[in-house]
Amino acid sequence: MNVDIQYYKEQLASKEDMLVRTASYLLEAQTKLELKNKELSEIHEEIFDSIRFARLIQTSFLPNTDVLKVFLKDASFFVKQQIGIGGDLVFSKNTGHGLVFGLLDSTGHGIPASMLSIAGSLFIQEITSTMQIDSPAALAKLLNYQLYSTFNKTELSLAHMEGSVFYYCSRTGKLKYSSAKGKAIYLPLNGAITELPASKDPVGQSPESVFDEVEIPFVSGDKLLIYSDGLVDQFGGPSDKKYNRKRLLDLVEQNRHSSVAELKEIIEFEHNQWKGDNTQTDDVSFLIIEL
Amino acid sequence: MKIVETGGIPMELILKTDYASLYFESNLKLAVCVADEEYIPIDSFKSLFLAVSDLLEVKEIKHFVFDKRQLRTFHQPSMEWYFAIWKTSVREKGLVDHYKILPPLDWFVKAVDAGKWEIFKKYGSDIVNGISINYVDSIDEVVLKLKG
């Protein structure tokens, strides 16, 4: 009996000792975790400060819609990069005799895509400033050369861009485009809306790439929607599926006679509704113009 | 000596105390210490593990399993003796693999972590060098592994 009592007393004392030691261990582990958490929060804050600043820099490359409206009846665009910065690029350049404009989507997301997007923007500025550009296919070809020779000549980095380049000539009143896997929908004032055909080569991947040039006959009041694949690739909706081209075409068809500003609001609202609480799948951008 | 079934193969009972049993299997050169109670007083703990040391010399044990599934109290001084003194001595006598089976209780596992953390702070983590320590779920798992 005495032996039993001694055994249980000793066991109880050991249990108490075990609890004290375990509590001390867990307390130290918790303190270490809190310290690590604080360090991670600081690093997180630093990264987001950098991204906020980088976002300001990248945003400054976006075109001024007032300049677009000098040549076009109306224009508006929307850019929402996946992490604040990204690879979608909306551009325009007054060439003196007309307007070069378009939308390009760089490979990847985030920081590398934003660097490529800024490089693309600078190359377009350089090409259109040093040469008399009145051909979108020529601009696509020159941009292709610049991107390829800069990023892919010695080591294939997969850095390239997809999108469409347009040129509106104010002297002739003609609109031409060249598409490098770009996505665009034409909304005539009368008649069926159509998706503009696209070349199969992106810009910057190969020196052999070919870019077709197509003239778009238009009447005043026709509209054009140019967009990046992030708009139709967004996951969401009731079954967590991609938004897809068909839904966009239906939406545009239903709202084809809305003003440019209204159409922009409608597409942006629809995108946000579809996305819901999901993360943004890709960089998203679109440009709407009225001719 | 009594023969009992442990780990799916007959094993020889070498030592039985009020708190634990020690078994041996000659073909596999395996010794198994099974805790039979919730708590093993340090004197009994030491006598069991010193018996393992003796077996190492006479039976050339290479593998050792400590089945703690019945334990509900982690005794720090016993564990410190086990790490700092016993393990060093058996390593020198040729014990290669050391297997442990813990009770399936999170709080006990945390108590073991706390105990080891204190021992490593006191002696340095080198204290476990030279001997392979593996956590397993059953004696069968070790037997199957050794049978290859």
C-alpha cells in the first residue's frame, strides 16, 4: 500500500514537472513564432511598399485618354495588374499624321512581366519617335526585332508579348491593325459584332515571325474593344469557371450601343462580379475606342 | 525463460519489472522494451536499460525498440540519463538502430519535444550523433523492416 502511494506521489510530481517544462517550451516556441511573424510582417510591408512605388512608375506609362480623343471620337481603358504591377500594356503615340495605339500582354505576371511591359513601352516610344510609322505591321515587326534581340537572342527567356497594334491615319481616315495573337472585338454601329482575326506569332519570340496588316473599313460611331486574355481567363462565377470569350461577346452584344464610358463600367463591373472573392487569375486590361 | 508473442514473432522475455518488460529476438538481434504502466520510476527505468546494455554484450543486439505507448508521464531526469549516459555507452557497444513508439497523444509528443529541447540546450544536439533514432507506430513495423 505504502509502495503504491509512493508510486502515485512520484508520478504526480513528475506529471507536474512535465507540465511546467512543456509550458515553458511552448512559451518559448510561441515567443520565437511571434518574433518570426513580426520579421515576416516587416518584410511583407517592405515588399508592398516597393510594389506600390513600382505601380506608380508603371502607371505613368499609360496613355492619356485626352490625346486619344484628339484623333478618336471617344476612348477609355481599364488596367488591373494582378499584383498591382504586371505585364499588360496599353499604349498610344501621336505620330504627327495619325495615332498608333494598342494593347500588349507580356509573358508571366508580377515583377518580370512589368519589366518587360515597360521595356516594350519604351521600345514603342523609341521606334515611333525615330521613324515615320504609318504601318502597324511595320511597328510590330520592329518591336519584334527589339524584344527578340534584347531578351531572346542569346538565351531564349520566353519573354515576349501578345496583343494588337493599330494605326489610325488622320490624313486618309483609314484604320489598320496588325495582331500578334491579340484579342479584339469590332462593334459596328450597324451589323454583327465580330472578333478581329489574329496572327499566330507573338511579338519578340522569333526573328522569323510574320505580322499581317489588315485595314478595317469603318463608319463614324463604330467601336472597338481590345482586351488581354486575363479578362476572359478569370475564374469565378457560380461554378468557378473561366469567364470565356462567349460571355464577353454576349455582354458586348447586349450593350453595343452604350457609350464608351458606360461600356467600360459594364465590363469592369461584370469582371468584378464574376471574380467575386476569387484571386485575380491574370493581369486584366481592355481598351475601348469609338471611331 | 518464458516465451511471449510480441510484434508478430515469438520473443523471449528477458526481464519483467512492475512497470515494464524486456524482450529479445535472436535472429533479428532485436531487443524490445515495453512500458506496461503509465509511469516508470527512474530506478526501474535504469535497471531495464542496464539490462539492455548487458544483452548487447552477450547477445550482440543491433536494434532496440522502446515501446512507450502505455506511458502517460514523461520523466525528465530519466530521459536525461537515457540520452547523456545510456545512449553513449550503448553506442560504444555497437547498438545501431533505435526505434521509439510514442502514445498517440499530442500532449505527450509535445512533452517529449520539450524534454529533448531542454536536453539539447544542456548537452548540445551532438548528443544524438552516431545512433539512428526512428519513430515508428508499432513493433510489427520494425520487425517487417528488419526481415527486409
